[in-house]
Amino acid sequence: MLTAAGPATDERRAQLARNLARVREQIAAACAAADRDEAGVTLIVVTKTYPAADVIRLASLGVTDIGENRDQEARAKHSACSGLNLAWHFVGQLQRNKAAAVVRYCDAIHSVDRSELIPVLQRAAAASGRRPRCLIQVDLGEPDGTAQPGRARGGALPSDVGALSAEIANAPDLELAGVMGVAPLGTPPAPAFAALREVAMRVQEQHPAATWISAGMSTDLVAAIKAGATHVRIGAAVLGERPFPR
Ligand SMILES: *Cc1c(COP(=O)(O)O)cnc(C)c1O
């Protein structure tokens, strides 16, 4: 297993600590401005493209929740980071042939966006004796309908969320946790987050325990918290800009 103990002067750890402190301050300020309790917002640090050694450093800095978007990479990091008591969140687009694999190590799957995934997830959950939380990813639209590099379009149409949430709620080994959304680029995020919140409220009317609203990334976390996000997914602001955004 890797270790973050390293030399007393672990520059990378110091850098991560500074970045984390800045993000935590932003979250605290956004909560204060929105008159919300900070305890109601969970920071998920998205470590995609960065090594397991960074995950270990983050754990030593008090991070409890890690996000990943690719199965192979996530699986390798998860096994390199065993014993750290982290919660793993899958936030990437979910291919049908990867859905079962993800269930084996993820505590929460944020990207359930179509019906065909649900029986696959259910079977994998039953087989592994796990009960993953499932969030429905909601398509919040793009201003001009074009695909955005790095923000591959995904998500269920808001009109399909009711049926999907019933299917997840009826799966005995899946736990419907709530909804997830990615705001479109190139336009202020507030309307998209407001739309997501509305979808979330409709889901909660039918499923009161499905309280999670996973929204907000490095550049739009303040708007997301204002709109009620319970889980923010932050990558670049903690780990640094990725050479290839994805
Ligand atoms: C990469 C990613 C994030 C984190 O994005 P940053 O801009 O690096 O904060 C959040 N959510 C999803 C779905 C992602 O793929």
C-alpha cells in the first residue's frame, strides 16, 4: 500500500491542504450567505486523473468522500486506499457493462440516468451484499444543444425522473438517495440548479428519504449551495487543473 507519511516536507500535501482550506472556506461562506447549516453540505473531492497517493493525502487532511468517473481508474485507487474508511462516489457516465463492477466498491452512484441500468445495478447489489445509494442524473440542458468537451451530456429528462425514481425505490437492494446534475457551460448556472432543485422536491414528495442534491463543481459551487445542494463535487479547485478536462 502507498503511504502519505513521506518526508516531513510533503509539498504536494501542503498544496492540497491550502486548496482544501480555500474550498472549505467557500463552502462555509456560501452556507452562511444562504442561511444554511454547513453540516448539510458534504464535500466530495473528485480525484479523477490524479494518483492514489493524492487520495491518501486527502484522507489525512480529513476528506471523507472521494469521487471518480471511470471504473478502471476508480477500482485501482479504491484498492490502493483500503482501510482509510472513505466513501466512494461514482460520478461518471455509466456504461451498462460497467454498472455491476461499480457496485462492488462504490457507496454512491450519482449517474443513474436510464431504466436499463437499474436491473443490472440491482443484481450486482444483491450478489455483493451491498446496498449502494443511487442518484438520478438529470439532464439540465445545454444553451445551444451542442455537446461540451469535458462535460459529456448525460442525464435523464426531468419528465422521466418520476418513473426512474419509482424503479430504483422498488429495487430491494438499491437505495434511492436523490438527484445529481451538471450545469451547462457558458451560461449562468442558477437557472439549471433551480430546475434541479425542483426535480429534487418532486422526487422527495414521493420518496421522503431521497434528500441528496448532488450539484456544484469547482466553478459553480456557490450557486449550487444557494440552490440547495447537499453534495458538492470538487476536483480542480482542490487537486489542480487537469491537462485534459474530462
Ligand atoms: C470532473 C467532475 C467534477 C469535478 O469537476 P471540477 O471542475 O474539477 O471541480 C464534478 N462532477 C463530475 C460529474 C465530474 O465529471
